[in-house]
Amino acid sequence: MAIVTLLTDSGESDHYVAAIKARIISINPGIRIEDISHKIKPNDIAHAAFVLRAVFREFPKGTVHLVGVDAVGAKGDLPIALQLEDHFFVGADNGLFGLISDKTHQHLISLNSITTISTTFPERDIFAPAAVKLASGISLSDLGKPLPVFKKMIDRQVKATKKQITGSVVRVDGFGNLITNIPREAFEILSKEKVYTIQFGGEKFRRIHTDYHQVEEGECVILFNSLNMLEIGIFKGKASDLLGLAYDSVVTITFDE
Amino acid sequence: MAIVTLLTDSGESDHYVAAIKARIISINPGIRIEDISHKIKPNDIAHAAFVLRAVFREFPKGTVHLVGVDAVGAKGDLPIALQLEDHFFVGADNGLFGLISDKTHQHLISLNSITTISTTFPERDIFAPAAVKLASGISLSDLGKPLPVFKKMIDRQVKATKKQITGSVVRVDGFGNLITNIPREAFEILSKEKVYTIQFGGEKFRRIHTDYHQVEEGECVILFNSLNMLEIGIFKGKASDLLGLAYDSVVTITFDE
Amino acid sequence: MAIVTLLTDSGESDHYVAAIKARIISINPGIRIEDISHKIKPNDIAHAAFVLRAVFREFPKGTVHLVGVDAVGAKGDLPIALQLEDHFFVGADNGLFGLISDKTHQHLISLNSITTISTTFPERDIFAPAAVKLASGISLSDLGKPLPVFKKMIDRQVKATKKQITGSVVRVDGFGNLITNIPREAFEILSKEKVYTIQFGGEKFRRIHTDYHQVEEGECVILFNSLNMLEIGIFKGKASDLLGLAYDSVVTITFDE
């Protein structure tokens, strides 16, 4: 079945999301539409990229992801469509797609080359028709002119040495959990059987848990989450209120000699 | 495929929306249900009518729109169903349907004539079964007794003379954009090649843009939006916080002699 | 058609809900997914149980309800699946399922016995695959080892004597209506033609309405709602702001001798 997912910053009190869905259904009523989220903060590319990166691979290969976040972009940003890790993406070339995967895209086109539409609502007028075509099996090369590259933004990088891993909080989720960009893999390669200290704000911890139940309610739990990223939480509590950590806060793991 | 859209003021923390959907599915599991919004402010007919007017025509003709906003209505308001611009609508006769189109309805019936249900949850108990029947191809005349008229409310009117168009803000959207009731058509007929001034609050502007990229981030952008209505925004900002405008504020366009 | 409903406390700004849906679709793209709510307050079992109890019977028998609320549970809580009133439920054995029905479950299994997955995201990794299997017709006994009982919590009880019914507010809904646990049936058995007084906070009322239109806008309306539970509201207003009542407040009905 052809699936189109929607990820927007349009909220749910307006007609915008329904207009995108209606356009898709009007072109091809057989398409299954799945919401990823419409609660991305307006124009918050980092938020949207985090969510999309975290979930797109869960969908079947060939799924089309329509991204209506900062859809108008900056001056000169084109509407684009691309294939990446066997998924399709349609949206503005505003830097977002460079943040969702470390792999190179398979195909990339500019949608501007086949549309002359001037619109203040590209999600409905440009992205939706392109998404339907892709979901219906039309190939990218029939939808626009090849583009060599899309816009990249410099993402927050993890620094890893034999002595220390330095990362940062890349997402405060709805539960108040603090998700960092420190991957399980880097930790496992470097930690071996060494003693280590996790440090953030004024706090120091000596243990990474494997299960929430290793702590009591209200205690700090540090674990590699379902994305295999280091996450700091308060079991049944709101870590973001209690630990003095926020988006972009530094988190380090230091290994003893 | 039979489509029923839902537009309610029920929010998403309760069982109400799911109960309506479950009722529809239980009667006919083949129906495609699409949410328009459940974030209409309680009993806010103007908000609901704006959203419905903005989006219903995007859906395929024959779509059934179930409207659970101020569903209990005032004393004497009947549950009704109507056909309008080849779409079907089911809801309370509370004045909302008079605000969504300037065309005359094609058919109108009272659902009260075939139901004796006394209910505090008409969306589930009256509107949902009627919507399913309509979506399944049963005709309006089989669902109730013809009604000559539905309740009309006086909508905010635009005043247009050769010298000036006077309108007002009819919706502050989730981005903080201020959408007015001034249509592109009236402006185009009256402006010709005249110089004009747009005025609201203490502000005066001399240009209507055609593209967000004609202004820099943080600047005021004034354009005819995807609904062809005059809209005032701050590019990548929140106009409602910055321009001293709110729902119902007056906006004028004055033409130079 | 196979239906899986989702009820979670995950909110809508993250990837969690989409990840659960994507997992379901990836296993069986023919399944119809319906959201009950994702706006349950984190780990709020009472809120989730109220909503689920209020709506699950509206869905067709055989529907599978995936409950991702307090999904990690307390130490020792197992992932379970059960059949109850001809519906299926999958979630954590955290006490929630004991609150949704007064009937005894038909079948109950532990999902832990067939999975060795250690996960911080059981909704996606354990509940979703189990829900798909149930929706696809696989029987509970093929999914895990029978369990004799699930965890029960003591629910707030209504006390009813010939002289008085004493209940409490069990849910403040999105409109600000106060829904109590006093059932219509108890009232009808005890009231006969007696004069009665409804009392809460400092207020006393002598009438239970059958219709919102028996009061004027802004007045207090007391009726048995669509769940046949006593509900206290302000017609077109927000009772929770005006009546000094909140979750857990006591409400009594006293019958005159």
C-alpha cells in the first residue's frame, strides 16, 4: 500500500493540515496518510529533523515523507524531492534533510523545474502532488530536474577521545527526558571495562542503566534509549524541570585511566 | 471511497472524538475518516466556520462533513443535514453553516423528524449515523423532513468603495498570522494601477507582496494568502504578538485619488 | 477489518506515536489504526482508564486496544494481553485494566513469556507486534503463557444507602465538565419519587436535568451524561473554573424522608 507521512509545524487548530490531506486524497484516494507530528514548533528545523530521523526508518521502504516545516524556507530555497535510504522525502531545501541521515542520498531533484506555481502554501500546492506521484510509483526523474546537492547545516557533533566523550542535549521530549547525541556505539568502543563518570550541570553519575527499574521513582535514570542515544531522565518524573538541563546543554562521559 | 471528515470542539484528552469515530466504524467499517480539527475552541462557531470554509472544497465532492461544534446549540436548534456546493454537512442548526459559503444550499433536512433520541452527545448519537448513511449513498430526503432554511448569522462584512476597502481580522492562525476578510478580487477590481495604503493599528504600509521572500525575516509581510484573503504576518515571526492586532481588528486599504 | 486503537501518554510532539504506528503498518499494512488519545497525562492511569472505559465498547467486538500509558510500569510489572467483554487489550500490568470494566476477563496472558526483549520502548517493541498478531486473528494462547490475574487497584467507590448516594468527581473533561462516578441506575433505584438534594462544594441543587436546554447559558446543569454518569456543568461555560470542584471532589445526593 502506498503510504504518505506528514510532518508539519502547522499545528492542529487551522485548516492547513486538512488541506494537505484533502489534496492528497483528491488526487489518489487509495493512499494511506499517516501523521508523524503537526506539533513541530514553527520553523524549528532541529526539532523536525530529530523526530523524522528517529522514526522514518520504522516505516516500510518506499514510504513518502512530506515535510511541511519551514516550508517557505529562506530566499532561494527550492522545493525538492529525494530518495535516501530507500525512503522518499518531499519538502523545502532548507537544510532539514541534511540532518536526518549520515548516508548519501540516492536521487535528488528540484520540483521547481516542473512547476511554475507561485504559492504561499507549498505543502498543499507543490509537496502534496509530488508526494502522491512518488507514492503512486512515478519515478523521481519524471518529477523534476536532477540537483547535485541539497543544503547542509552543521549539526552538533559529538567529540570522542580515549579519555572523554562530549555531547549535548538534542531534544527535550514531552516527558521531559533529555536525549543527547551520544551514541551507544561510541560509548561501547571507548568504555571497555573502564570506570567512567557521566557529568552534566553540577551532577555526576557513575552508572549507565539498562532498565528503568534499576532506579526508584523520582531518581535519575541514565540509559541508552530506543534510538541507542544516551538519555537522561527522572523515572516517572520530569527531568527537564529538575536537573537544570535544557536543549543544547553539554553532557560528558569521562573514562578513568 | 466514502469519506467522512470530523470537525469538533471536543479536544483530544477525552473519549468524545474516539466515540464518534467508533460509532461510524461500527456502522460501516469501509468509511475513511479524516480529521479536520478537534482544537476548535469550545462553542466557537466563528473559528469553526473559518476552518471549514477554508478547507471543505479541497475534499472530493460528495464528502460528508460532520461538525460537532456547539453541537447542543441553543434552545430550539435542530440537528440538520444539508447539501451545499455538492458537499454534505451534518451538525446543529446553530448558525455555523450560514458562514461557510455564499452559495445557496441544494437540500436541507431536519434530522429531528426521524429520530426521537434525547441525547447529550448528538455528535455520536445523531450526527454519526446520519453521516454514515449519507456517505453510504442514502439520499438526504430519506434521512429527514425537508426544512426551508437554516439559521443565519450576520457575518462581518467587508465594505468596499472606490476610495477604500474596510475589513477586519477574522482569524489569528497558529503561526500568529492575521487573516482578514478582504478578498483579492475586491482589491484587484478597485486598485487598478492606483497607489494605495494599507492601515491597521498605528501602522501604514504601501505594498502588498506576492511572496514571503520579498521581505527579510522579522519584517512585516502583507499578501493575499492561499485562500485569496489579505493576510498580515511577520516572516518567520509571530505577527499577533508584534503588531497589536487581534481577532476583529480593523484593516483598511485606501486608494489615492 | 482488523482494528487497532492507540491510547498513550506520549503526546504528539515526538516520534513515539508514529513509531508505534509504523511498526504496526510494517508488520501488517492492512490494519486500520484509530487514535483514542495521546494526550493522557504522563503515567496517569486514572485518566487513561476513564477514557478507555468510556469508549472501548463503542468499537466493534474483536478490536485490539494498545495501551501505552505508564508502559514501563513499576518493578515487576509484566507486559500482558487480555480478552475482556470480547475486546482485546495489550499493555503493562500496572493496574489500569482493572479499572475499565466490572466484568471478569475471558483470557489473560503474559507477553513476557515469549519475548526476551529488553526494551525501554515496550509500546513499539512488545505491544505493537502483539496487537498486530491479535488483530490478525492469532489467538491469545499462542502469544504467551496464561496468567491467573492481573493487578487491581482500588477504584473510588460510590456509597449508596436509602438516604444518600456519595460519589466523587472522576474526570474533569476538556470542556471543564465534572463527571462523577454516580450511575444513573443507582439514582433511579433509590430516588423513586422522593425529593432530593444534590450537594457539592457549598452548592445545593434540587433538580437533575434531562437536557442542556432546561437551563440558560451560564447556569449550572446537572444531568446523567452519555455514559449514564452524573455530570455537573455550566451550560456553554467552564464548570471547573466556576464551581470550586476538581478531580476527587465529593458529590452527594440526599433523599428526603
